[in-house]
Amino acid sequence: MKYRNKLSGDIQFYRHILLKTGVCLLMVFTATLCQAKSLDAKAQSAVNALYHFRFHEADSIIGELEKQYPAHYLPSVARAQYYWWKLISQSANDSLKQQYLQSLLHAESLIKHDVPVEDSDFNDLFFLINIYASRARLDLMNQDYFKTMRHLAKSASFISFTLHQEDAFSPFLLTSGLYNYMVGHGEEIYPFFRLYSLRYPKGNKMEGIKQLKKAAHGDNLLIKTEANYFLMKIYTEIEEDYQEALPYVHWLTDTYPDNLIFLHHYYEVMNQLNRKNASEQIRISFFQSLQENQQLNSQQVIHLRGLL
């Protein structure tokens, strides 16, 4: 009975942190991780196209990467991100879920696993953290809570090593920041979760926010995007401080004016702040972008129109 109660609490907490913050809603993809300049440049272009809701363009670029670099995991990571954006911009689709999972599994298979974690390349560790967290997100979508817990624990096992390595590898500001905030938050609202610290490092909410804000003001555009997104979600969904969320969602929509998911969040924040004129202008921009975007399929148009 005690084990069952603890398991129920674990599930409740994992559902909370994944659903509230949308962890891995955007598969983290940082442009500085690749040694091959041509792969690096094309990967940046693909991710940038997705952020701007140019799905056909992203699909084409990723297809080229898959042909040119079949032995590298980054094209599969980019492909997984493509499928995730498709998943969240239309109604649930089992085929897309399977394609998303297969892309993650293929990326995982291409990362060296026979190297001790202390000898692993920081690039590989960064992506392993995100691959397992992304699998957990899909597990939660499928309501498979045991797999959710297993994959989050696997992700945390790598974070245990990468914590305090942020000065050596700045993208860890993102993973460490999220870990510190989420675990620290969990210890506050679910007392049983303090047992988590017996297996993994303790979290620190304030340190996590500090790390995310530092990442949000860094030089890497893609890391900045992720950090601004997560800060916006933390302040809207957990802290419920919409004024504090405002600069982050504003940055997202200013940088990616055609991203309908970001515009939707901006609309919600303005409504919560009772800024009706501003929310109406955002609504107009949302439907204008939706109408003008020729790279959305019919299912996406129907789903996105329903958001507002």
C-alpha cells in the first residue's frame, strides 16, 4: 500500500511538471553542438523554419540532412522535432506519434553508449538528456505513466553528471535550469518527493530560474528560444504570474511572429492581464498568419483555428 501511494504521488508529480510546463514541447536543438559546419548550418535552418511554422521548408532541409549525414544523430533529432511540431499543431495522430518515437529511437541508437558517462562528449549527453525527456513526454501523451517515470529517471541520471558543468558547456544552463526548478518545485508541493533527492541531486528553484534567465539572454538564438519558452510556461502555468511572463512571451512572438503556438500563448497572457485591446490585436494577427500560411495541412488549420 505504501508503495502504491508513493507511485500514485510520483505519477501526479510527473504529470504536473510535464503538463504544466510542456517540458520538451520543443525538442531542444542547439546550433553550436555540431562539428561539421555544413550540418550545423542546415540544422539551424531547419529548426528556424519550424519555429516560423514553415513545415514544408523544414521537411525539405531535414530530408537533405538525412541523406548527407545518415550516421549522425542530429538529423534524426531534427526529424523528431518536426514530428513533434506536427503533433502539437493538429489533432492526435497515432501515425505521427510512431514516426516521432522512431526518430528518437534512431537518434538514440546513433549516440555512443559504450563510453562511460564521465568520458562522454557534452554534445552527446545534452542530446541524451533531451531524447529521454522527449520520450517521457510522448509516454505521458499516451497515458503510459510507468514509461514516463522510467524515461524521466533516465534523463535525470545524465543530468546528475552535467549539473555544475554550465560554465564548460553553456547549453547545460537549459537542462540544469529546468531540472533545478522542477525538482525544487516538486519538493515544495509534494513532500514525498524529497525522497527523490536520495537518488538524484536536490533541486533549487531560484537557481533554476537564474540559469534559465541566463540562457534566455545568451548568444545562441535557439537556446534563447527554448529558455524564453520555458520561462513563459513556468510563470503562466506554475507561478501564475502573468506580468512576469509577459517579456518572455513577447520576445517569442516578436522573434517568431508566424508561430501560431506562441501567438496563442501571448493571447492567453494578455487576457489574464485584462488587456482586451491588445489581446484582440493578437487575435487578428493569429488569424491573419493562419490564413496566409500555405505550409499547413487541413488538419493543422482546423486545429489551430480552434485554439482561439
